[in-house]
Amino acid sequence: MEDKLSVKILNHPVVKHNLSIIRDKNSDCERFKNALKRITYSLIYEATTCLPTVKKDIETPVGKALCDVFDTNAQLIIAPILRAGMIFCEVAQELLPFANVHHIGMYRDEETLEPVWYYDKRKEIKEDKDKVFVLLLDPMLATGNSAVDAVENFISKGVKEENIIFVSLISSPEGIKRLTSAYSKVEIITACLDERLNSKGYIVPGLGDAGDRIYNTLD
Ligand code: URA
């Protein structure tokens, strides 16, 4: 069997157009969030192509159809990294209403650029570990430090590396390198790969601070 590529960049005109709205410093909070939500649908669809399905007979008004439905033995965890990851969560829950949401609270130390944990919803995973899938959500894959920490957290709870999918809007080459070198089996789904990080760990050209733009907390 061929190895799957671990990084998938969405390359779609609708995504690109909405990305231009998101990047624009003159887009207000409402415009920014609406454009981001439109892209989120594509990201979540792409991120869930690996979810297992089973066959089920369904009666239509005119006959019988053999359909594919989600395998209820599999457990899906949606894990938004607070606070910016919450913007993906609403759409992810809408598309995957049976999933559990496992919030991860982390902020970035501005000096060291290392993540500081302040919240971890679930201390252990009790389900059959082989059947647990995790969608880690964070719009910005910048240094990759939080991403690596979050993946490590789920692996330490028994989740299989290949069942973890990292979903981001914009990624930096540095972040992709850091995450893929630490965990090559984690799949990364992103709308765009940008040029680089600046000295403060922001993605260039990026969109600025995602949390501030989503929650209207720019000074
Ligand atoms: N977090 C953000 O919100 N923006 C970046 O550019 C990098 C990290």
C-alpha cells in the first residue's frame, strides 16, 4: 500500500478567495469570521476522509440502497486549541454531531514561544484506542510547538499517531517541518502554506493574530 502524504494543502478557488478576505487587514470581525467559516467546511470535509464507514441497507421511497454510514464503533474527538481553534469547532460539530469535543487550553509564552497549558478537558481516554480519531483544530500552524505538544498529549493517552489529523487555516514551513519531523504519521490539512515566521513567531504574510481578529480584541 502507498504511504499517504502527510500534508494536504487545499487548492481551490473558493478557498483562495475567502483567504484573501481573511488576510485583508481592513476586513472587520464579521467579514473575517464569515470567510473563515466558509473555508472551514472544506477543511473539515478533507480532514475526515479517513473516518471509517460501514455498509447499511436503507429503504428509499422506491427501493433499497446499500449506503455507507459512519461506523458507530469508532470514536471521534474534536479538539480545538483555545482560543482561536474554537472558530473551527462550530462547523466541525455541525458536520460531525456524534463527536466529543475535547477543549485544549494553551497560550504561547511571548518570550520563549513555547506553549503554556492551562486546560485539558479529558484526563484519559477509555474507549478502544485503535478506534479513536482526533481532529486537532488550530487556525495557525506557526512554530509548531503547540501542535507537537497537543499531539503528544493524545498519544500519551493511547491514541494512535496515524489517527490524529491536524487542521489549520494557514501554515508556516517551520511549523510543518516541526510537526512532520516529530510525528510523520499525523496528517496535516491546511488551506495555505505561507512564506515564513517573523521574529515574534507570527506567520508572514499570514493574517495577524487569529484570536484577536476572531474575538475583536485588537487594540
Ligand atoms: N498565532 C496567530 O494568531 N498568528 C500567527 O501568525 C501565528 C500564531
